[in-house]
Amino acid sequence: MIEPYVAALSTYAKDIDDVIMLITLLVGFWFLLAQGALLGFCWVYRKRDGQKAQYITGEEKSQMRWVSIPLVLIVCCDIYIALADGPVWAKVKEDLPPAERKVRVIAQQWAWTFVDAGPDGQLDTADDITTMTDLHVEVGKLYHFELQSLDVIHGFSVPVFRLKQDIIPGRTIIGWFEATGTGTYDIQCTEICGIGHGLMPGRIIIETAEQHASWLAEHSELSVASNTLPQAAQE
């Protein structure tokens, strides 16, 4: 539904779009039906000269059907939505496929810090690559991300992945994504995290294998060099 406006570039983006479309169609149907019935009843039972209004208690079976039948149908729609979105929720939020790469996302008022695991694929080692604002990832690789906050609740959102996860201070929240296309796209904070909330944009740069290997080689050398310099030289 929104793909013409916001690209779908993760392995689970289409699944989420399908659930949103299903909910939109079902809710939209009942909304239009209810509004149509409301306008129709307003017209049919409008005030007329010489005709008294009726007092309806809603206790008669013929009257209760107007409530009970739609209620049953709506509950059936809710059950259908639950059956459709349950597997998608489990796939995105509960299952954790094996990772090919790892990245740490650190949020603070009002900036993003990203720590790539570097060539060795392990976080908290000498070749980790730390960047501000820009997150570099490789297309076709399955990433695990670790979300951390230094202050308040933030929301890590990558619209092209259909990914959104709140970041809670004091906790490390783990999730995953796998990009299916290249390009540069927005990263947003979707929690109102303070007066500078609107000034907390980020970018995700999805690269080909060759581009990402080049970026890793260039920045891991800088990272290792900075970690091996004497403290006085770093200062």
C-alpha cells in the first residue's frame, strides 16, 4: 500500500505491508458501512411533521440483531487478523535467525551512534567501527542489532525495513534485519525524546558487497590505528 511512496527493502517488509493492508481493508469496510448506515438512518428517520419519535429500548430481538450480528462479524474479523499477524510478529520479533553481521545502535538526546563489529564480526574488539548519524550495512546480509539508550526512551525506526523498536534505558534489546536493496534512506526516532526530538535524524546506507568491503577496510584501519595509539597521542 505504501510501497510506491516508501520502498520495502527488508526480507520481512512485504509481510508487514500485507498485514497493514489487511487491517486497512477490514477496518475501512466496517467504517464505510457504519458511516453509510448512520447517514442513511439520519435521512430515513429524520424529523417529519405529524410523526412522533419512537422510544426504542433495544431489548427486543429484532432490535438486538442490529448489534449482535455486526458484533459477531467484527469479532470474526479480529480473529482473522490475529491469525494473519501472529506468524509475522513471531518472525520479526520472536525468532532470531543466525547473524552474519552485528551492529550496536546507541541512542541519546539527540543523536545516533552506530558501532559496527568490523572485519572480525565481533563487537567490543579492536576493529569495531564507530560512526555518528550514518549506519553502513551490506545488502543481503542478515544483521543482529543491539539497541541501547544513554538517557531516555527512544524509538529506532527504519521505514524502508518496516522496522520499529523502542529503546529502553538500562536494557539491551536485540533484533534483526536483512536488507534486499541498496541506497541511502532515513532512520528516525519515533519517540518524543525531548525538545530536540525533531533534530535527531539518521541515515542507513545499504551497500553492495564490494562497496561495504571497501568501507570496512578503510574504516577498520582507522579504528585499529586509533585504538593502538598512545593515550597522549589520542588526546
